[in-house]
Amino acid sequence: MFGPLEVVMKRLLLVDDEINLLHALKRLLNRSLQGKDVVVEIFDDPEAALQRAGQVPFDVVVSDYRMPTMDGVTFLRCFRGIQPDTPRLILSAATDFEALVTAVNEVGIYRYLSKPWSDEDFVATIEAACREYERHMEEHLLAEGARRSGVDASAEALEKLRIEAEEPGITHVNWAPDGSVILGDSQN
């Protein structure tokens, strides 16, 4: 759907019918994540946000639960159809337990954020969701590479590939005939 995966910056999507709230969140994220190559896009219209989601990939999406034209669960369900791997968060003042259960079960939300929010908690949650997205995309790329090369794609094999990519040679052990580990290149 999108071009080659070249993650240069993180792209965040915020959707809420309250434009002043969106601007406040955007200022908070831009200030808190300054220097981390983050682009924050805001939409007060869920339909326009869905159109944008069809154009560019997002690392995280945050939606208000109660909006006049489309509720947050419906929006996130539609968003998931476009970008299924992106962590989805709901931001709401509503404390409706049924709505939260529906959001978790039907949409697979990553987190539920309450209004009013703590700035530190909000930013930490967004950063955690970005890390989750990165981890998921790394696993996806490793699995795809393993599939193409015919390598075992088990969780253990994927973890071994990930570790080997981070620290080349770390998964290769030279064993001596007696079962001891040979350090260095020596065979003695």
C-alpha cells in the first residue's frame, strides 16, 4: 500500500472533534518529543483522517471516543482496516466500561487514555506505543525475510535473527569436543 519501509520519522495521528484539544495535544507532543523526528497530524473530522491514513503510514493513532459524526470505536475499526499494524489508542472523558470493553475486543486498542490526562503519562504512552510499533515492524520484516529465504519463522528463530542483526556473531558459538565454549578463533 505504501512505498518501501524507510522509517525516517515517526508520524502520529490525533483525531478529536475538539480542535482546541487537538492543538493542545500537538503542542505537548511537539515540545516533549522535540528532536525525535516526530510529525503530529491532527484532524477534527474522522472521515478526513481516514482519507489521510490511506495516503501515509502512521506509527500511532489516537482517537476521541465520543465524536458527533463517528464514534472512536467505529473510526478505529475503519483505521485498522487501512493500517492494521498501527497501535490504536482511545482518548475519552467517558468512563463507560462497556465502551472500553468494546474498544478492546472489537478494535484491539493499545491503551485507553482518560480526559483530563497527565502530560507525562500521555507522552510516555505515546512513546511506548511508538516502540511497540517499531518492534512489531522489525518482527514483520524479520518474518518476511525468513519466509523469503525459507528459514524457520518460529518465535525463537525470529528472536535469534533479531539478536544477530543487533550484534553480529552473538548467536554463533564454537564448541569444543568436551562441550566447553571456545573463546576467540582458536580451535585449541
